Amino acid sequence: MRRPRHYAVPASLMAAILLAYAAFSQIAAPELKLPLRPGSVRFAVIGDSGTGAEPQYQIGRQMAAGYQKFPFTFVIMLGDNIYGGKGGDSFKRKFESPYGDLLSKGVKFYASLGNHDLSDEIFYKPFNMGGKRYYSFRVENVEFFALDSNYMDPAQLDWLRVQLRESPAVWKICFFHHALYSDARFHGPSLDLRKILEPILTENGVSVVFSGHDHVYERFKPQKEIHYFVLGNSGELRPHDLKQSDQAEKGFDTDQTFLMVEIAGEELHFETVSRAGQLVDSGTFGPRKGANKTRKGHSRPAVGRVAEIAAIELAVDERR
């Protein structure tokens, strides 16, 4: 019988491995330049996070470090919140433990559903979904609309039209899982969804859209006056998946990230931070002109107004 061979790991390689582990184990707070203005709305964004693996925990520690300098009050989640099995201690390992430091400080999380999520996650209290697939909430002059892009049925579209049209908020922000714009090779943009959803967003004053699904970070030049972000790499990561694009302002596909946002009056400031604490992207922009005037001159449309539009149900893709 041939004996198995044993290979020694070179000392230089072992040293590099230990150094990298130490670097990620000792998280330093990122160098932030957000203005921290009194009364501003402050939140973070994560997407495709719920793996329960070490990179998710490292992002959680990086978020906690960022919180020390930029105390955000809530986090929006872009779907695929809990991958794999949902039983046993899954919610603890894949949500409560990675973000335990933030949860202990009273930071709230608001989830949307991804294709790897089960529908009963809407009843999980820490996700603050109130038992609904889609919902909205308002903070100061900002209103957030969480959508279920797995099944964009006429009832949801009708609800969104009404809520957007009647909202007096200066900033209208939508977040959902499947990206309307994406330069990633693996999934790319959801064109069928874009066809029915984008007209509602553009006609009703939406300024910002956050989505996940592709395991990269990408920010686009304004499309029909809307700022689109893809952030699907807070747990999962698909390295080197982005294609060159004239539409993108920034792309990053070599590490996990999360986003911090501050809205002060008519300015939105954002900073995207990697698992290693690198400042990946940052910027400032204003809301769409007249974004809070869509309510004027419009009556509430009858329920079922969009019944003629066929519901789009995106096939559950078991690929990550």
C-alpha cells in the first residue's frame, strides 16, 4: 500500500496566511467623511448577506466599527437574508450573531425578500416586515418602499403607484432584490422586471433604488434621473464578475462590502466600505427635482388599475 504523502507548508506562506487572518480579525473603524449633520437620516445597506460564513461576520464587525463613528439608526436588507436551511439555529448564525453588536444598540433592520428567502420570513420580528411581502416606512423627509421582486403581481404594482404618488417625502427610496441594472456576468439586469417597474419609479418621483442578487457592488450613472445601486456582496461574493460598462460610475467585485448613507435635507451622502475597511466608493447627490410634488393633482387610482399587466414571477434560481 502506498503511503500518503505529506507536504510541508512553506514558512513564508504560513506567515502570510496568519498575517491576513490577523488583519481581518482586528477590525479598524473605516476612515469616514460623512458630515454627521444634526437631525440627518442615517442608515446602512447590506445585500445577499445571510451565509453564516466568516466574511459575513467580518462585515458585521466592520459595520459595528463604522457605527462608532457614524451611529446609523437602521439597516435596509436587499434580500437573500438567510441562505440554505432555515431551521435550528439558522437565524441566529446567519443574522442575530453577525449583527449582534448593532442589535444590542437598538439598530433596526428592515428586510426585503430575495430568491433564497422563504415567504414566512415576513413574520420574523427582527426583520420588521410586519407580516407583509412589501411595505413602506418613513423617517423624517425620507420614505422607503420595500418590494418583493420575486413576484411582482398587479396588486403590488398598484399599491406602489398609490403609495409613491401620495407620499409627500422629499426622498423616495425603493429597495428590492433583483436589479433593474447590472453589469455582472452571472445574473445581469432583470429586464422583464425593469419593463414594468421602471415607468412607475420614474413617473412618481423615486430618487434612489437599492438592489442585490448579483454578488458585486456597482453604482450607475443616473438612469432616467434615478440613482441605482447594486449591493449583493455583504455575505456572498463572486470575484471578477463585472463587465466593462459605460453606464456604471463605479464597480467593485473583489471583496464583500456594505454601504452607509446620510441624508441631510436635500443632500444624500454615501460611503461604501469593504470587508477589509477600504473606502470603495463615496459621493453626494440631491433628490430628483419635484420628487415630493407628485401628490399634487392626482387622485388615488382605483384598486386593480394595473390588473391588465401580467404578474412577473421571477424563476427561483438556485444558483447563488
